[in-house]
Amino acid sequence: MAEAFITGEKVFRGIPVSAGVCQGRVMVLGRRRETVAWQKVSAEEVPRQIERLEQALVATRKQIQEVQHKVAEAMGGENASIFEAHLLVLEDRTLMDEVVRMMEQEQVSADYAFHQIANKYAATLGAIDDEYLRERVADMKDVVTRVLNNLWGGGDRLEPPQIKEPCVVVSDDLSPSVTAQFDRQKVLGFATDIGSKTSHTAILARSLQIPAVVGLQTISQQLENGQYVLLDGINGLVILNPTDQTLFEYGKLVRKQAGLHEKLLDVKDKPAVTLDGHAVILSANVEHASDTVSVLQHGAAGVGLFRTEFLFIAREVMPSEDEQYQAYRQVAAALKPQAVVIRTLDLGGDKFMTHLKLPPEMNPFLGWRAIRFCLQETAIFKQQLRAILRASAEGNVKIMYPMISGLGELLQANALLEECRQELRAKGVPFDPNMDVGIMIEIPAAVMVAESLAKRVNFFSLGTNDLIQYALAVDRVNEKIAHLYEPTNPAVLKLIKTTVAAAHQAGIWVGVCGEMAGDPALVPLLLGLGVDELSVAAPLVPEIKFLIRRLKWDETRQLAEFALQCESGSEILSRAEAFARAAAPSLFENQS
Ligand code: PEP
Ligand code: MG
């Protein structure tokens, strides 16, 4: 994957997920070490290894105490007591003495000795027929992970990283909750070993406008803190020690990109209408209430998808109904009279809450996710429904349920919504009684019963990120099968077409809020398939609008007709790409 040049430059190739170019010093946040390798050290090296271990233990203790303190503040001492057990593991002298003895007697690294002995303890505890002791195994594993991360210099990846200087973050993986907390001024860009275009980490990168490359396989093991890299999020490259010539070439590219951005912003306040007069609703996807600024800045027609789960993750406690209401009303009021589609909690898959420990699942994307979670955890769901209803009094709010697979779930969700309406009514709390209710179409089963669903909702929004993964059985976040994740697969296009037909037959509108909508190569195809709305990361709105204004709708319909007849996904993709390129060549100029 990496190419070494005589110049000393080394190029790593991955998957581009967030356009933009940056350069800076590397900061490695985490490295994948599935096994801790046996590592012999010399006798003279042993004291240094013991010192490393001690430093890692001190750092771990400090991190645990900080979390304990935060949790105690937010949720009370009882909830924080779990961390006492973690601290006890660290203070277990028998365990630590045994680790030191192993280092001295066998002359092995601190990592290896600690891992071996801790695992031996965990296995012994796990084998005892006592529930309390078995639970301590989980504490032990948690602590072991923290200590090993500190030994490897990766810092503490369980909490948001404290990044003090601007840097290019390199990691084996980045969770959406950590990424959501990145400070745009400090994180110039990021590169990860794993990941894909439709992971929520990549989605956040685009929304935060942080250049990013993922799927770089082993980059986190190959780069060290302080090395200098250039990251090209347009073409998916990370260049270690870029030469003057490379920097010069990229200087030109960056200037060209800046020129293009200015040109694109010219269309910001113009309508998203094709050359032959077909109007498209072009809205934005947001993750935080503060993204409203970006929605307005980029000229979107409201919000087509508010991913509310980001209010819940990356924090120690659940947001209260009131806190949620404030966030929803802030967006609704700022964008009024434009629509704001608030999607109910879509937890699970690759989005987890730090404070709510959900049991690990074998197939999280097929598991206890989104509406399935909400229909069981009705207290959490109803709190959110009430907050959304209350916000509907202050703007053009629409509610949308994710992961609906059939009529039963829609009816159950609506019954809970009705209960919430009645509760608010009883208290005299205002809300919009006619608030539109829509669903995401992201499960093939929902497409198959789209006619029946369409009769009972006000709109559909196609979640193509999930629809593609479920239709093709391709995990959307696994870079190893990213080549199989094919938005132009004939089966996917037929699913979209069927959804559009069912929606239009019932007289409702249908949008696309998955990443397909923000890919210029695919936009003409989606318009030709008849979708009424596109909702994309706010920073992408000008580019998509620029493109729409250069298309003829009639021609996009011919393109879609061709695609629906064609049997090859790659042929459809090249035809669609050529079509979009011909309409707006400047959008593709910097792609190699
Ligand atoms: C989708 O699945 O396309 C979608 C928009 O939802 P998310 O990416 O949050 O799963
Ligand atoms: Mg989805």
C-alpha cells in the first residue's frame, strides 16, 4: 500500500472520505494490536520496562479518576462506584508484583508481561462460579485496555482526546463519538486504518469539513508522532515527508479548490432548479444544533435529516427532555419557515452512547438499533417524542422514524406519538397537531411494502447508506468489502425506483438523505429516478446546487431509463459519472 520513493517520500493510498488537503505533524491516537507480541528485552532494559509500566499505571489511574469524577458530578456517586473496582485492579499489588517478576525473570517487555499476567487473572476469575467475581472480569479487561493503550503511547482512547497543537490525527479507528468532539482548529485532518465512506465517522468528517482518508490498512503502525505528512482527502492519499515538488503541486491544487469554492458559493442563494425548470428541494443533514450556521451559510433549503443521536453520544448522561427541546427548537426557529426533519434516535450500528452500556452484539447493524431500541426503551423514546412535538410549535418541524421495516413498527411508533400528544395537551403545552410524520426507507423489506407505508405517512426519505448495505449484504463500515458496496448496483436502483413510484402514487414526496445524495456523480441518476428532495452534508450543498443548475431533467430521466435497463453496476456508474462530468467538469477537476 505504501510506496517508497527515492526522494524519501512515502505515499499511502486509502479511501477518500472528506475532500480537502491539509498538512502537519502526525499525532497517533491509537494503534491496532490484536495480540501483544512476545518481546525479549536485555537485562539492562528491564528497569526501563518497569518504569514504562509504572508510568502507564499512573496515567491510567489519573484517567479513571477523571472519569469517576465526571460521572459522580453528572449522575451521583452511586453510578461512579463502578470505577472503584477499576482502581482496585490497578492497586492489586499481587498482580503487579507478578508482572514485575515476569519482566525480571524472563526479560520480556512490560506490554507482554502485563498482558500475560492480567489475562491469567481474568481467566481465573471468569472460571469461578460466582456472579460478582465474573463481573470483575469485565472491569479487569477495561483496565487492561487502558493500561496497554498508555504503554503504546496511544493515550486514552476511551475519552475524547486532549489535542493541544494542530495535528493530523492517525489512528487504527475512530469512533463517531470521539470524532464528534474534534476541535476543527486542532484536528487538521485524519487518517485511519479501517473505515469507509458511509461510516458515521466519515459522515462527521464531511460535516465538520475535516479532510479525511480511511481504509489505509496499517498506517497507524507505520507512522510515529511528530512525523510530517500531507493528507489529500480528494484522492485518498497520505504522503509522508512530502518533497518540495509535492508541496508545490499541492499548493496549486489547494488554490484551484479555493477558487472553485468561491465560484460554488455564488449559487448559494439561487434556487436548485434544473435548466429545464424542474425544482429540487436541496436540504442539509445535521448532527448538532450548532450546524444550523453551516446550513444557512451554504444555502440549504432547511434540514432533511437531523441525526439526533449525536445529542446522546459523547457525553456522560442522557440529555433531558428539556435539553432536547432546546436543541430542536433552536434549529427549528433559526430555519423557520424552512422545514427541519428531525429523525428519532438511531442508536446502535456504529453509534453508541458512552454512558449507556449496551450489550455487545455479533451483528450490531442487524441488531438492537434505531426504532427497535426505541420501541422497547419507550421512556427514552417518549421523552424525545415530546421534545420534538414541543419544538414543532416553533417552526416547520417534521418527525421521521429510522429503520422502519414494516407497518407494525410504524403503527407502534405512531401510537406512542399519540400518547405524547395527549400528555402535552393535558398539560396545555403547545405543539403543532398537524406535524408531518415520515419514515426512512433503508430496509429492503420496507421497499417491498412501500405502498402500504406510503398511505400512512407524509413523506419518505431514502437512507441509501443502510439500504445499500442491507440490499447487498455488504457491511457499510468494512473497508475490506468496500469495493462491493455499490450504489449503482441494478438491485439498488430498482429499490429506489419502487420507493419513488409508491410515494408518488400515494401523493407524498420522497427524498434521499444517504451519502448518495451528496455524490455529484450520482445526483443526475437520482433526479432521473424521480426523487423530489436531496439532503446532503451542509458543506456539500453549493456543489450539488451548482450541478443541479447545469442539468436538464429530461436528460436525467433518459439516464435513469438506461440505468434501469442496464445489468452492470459499473457500466451504470461510468455512464452516470460521464453525464455529471459533462454537465459540471469543474467539480471533478481535482480528482486523479
Ligand atoms: C442512511 O442510512 O442512509 C442514513 C441517512 O442514515 P444513517 O447514515 O445515519 O444510518
Ligand atoms: Mg441509516
